[in-house]
Amino acid sequence: MLNHRKSTAGGHVYFSRPQLVTVTVLFCIASVVIFFLGILIGQSIEERKILQRQEEVAKVPVDSKAKKDDDLTFYDTLTKPEPPSEAKPAPKAATPPPQPPWAVQIAAHRTRATADRMAAELRKRGHRAYVTSGELSGRKFYRVRVGRYGTRREALAALQRLKTENYKNAMITRNQ
């Protein structure tokens, strides 16, 4: 055993295999013990901090004239009829019928004239084409759209028909 502990000029120490295993096992045990002690100490420190922070519970003065919790008035409040009001509510203004939410957008152009020409060409082919405007990144665009469809499925069918007519970039969009 003494032969294994010889040091060389470089200061190296050599261990036998059983000694190396023993040192490794002792290192692992020490690491686990230190880890769990750290957890326990950390918890006790936090508990002390929490106890120091706790303030005395504020006492709320009790009003002896206030209603007791047993007196429930919620149901009574809900079942009371509303008093008739003097002023009658104004009749609602006639709202325009809602616009169907789906359309097929064929293209978007920067000039109104180009968009109008494309919409006119689509109308000649039998489509209900129209032009809307919108802004994107501060620029105004004129969108050429076809139809006003109540469901996405109807718009998808129209999109398929338009793609067969060489409008490859057409897409389904929501009306706004």
C-alpha cells in the first residue's frame, strides 16, 4: 500500500482501485448531506423572515347597528318590480342589414383606375365584383373583390371557380 502513495517529481499521488472507489463514495455521500443541510437551513431562514414580516392583524370595528349576515336581502332585491320610469327609451335607429362576412379578393392595386378596370372585366365575365380601399403601412391600396358570401364554404367554392379562370393569386377574406 505504501508503494501506491509514492509521489513523483511532479507531485502526483496514486491511489489503488479500492481507495479510488472509497474516495468517490465518500465524496458523493458528503455532497448529498451538504445538499440536504442547505435545504433545511434555507427553509428555516425563510420561515424566520416570514415570521418577522407578519404584522399584527388589523381589528375591524364592529357596527352593532349593521345588519347581521343572516339577513339576506339579495333575493328581495332581485324580485322587486322596477318602478316605472318617466322617460321612455328612444326607439332604436334602423340599422343596416349586416354585410355577409366573406369575399374573394382577386388583387390589390395602388391606383383606383387599375382596380376599377379589373372589376369591370370581372363583371363582364358575370361576377359580382367591387372595389374597396384600405391602408397598409401608410400606403393606400384598392382591393378588387368578388361576391359577398354568408359562409366560408360558399366563398371557397367561388375561389375554386376563379382559380380555374386564371386568377391564381385569389384568396378568401373577411369583409370589413
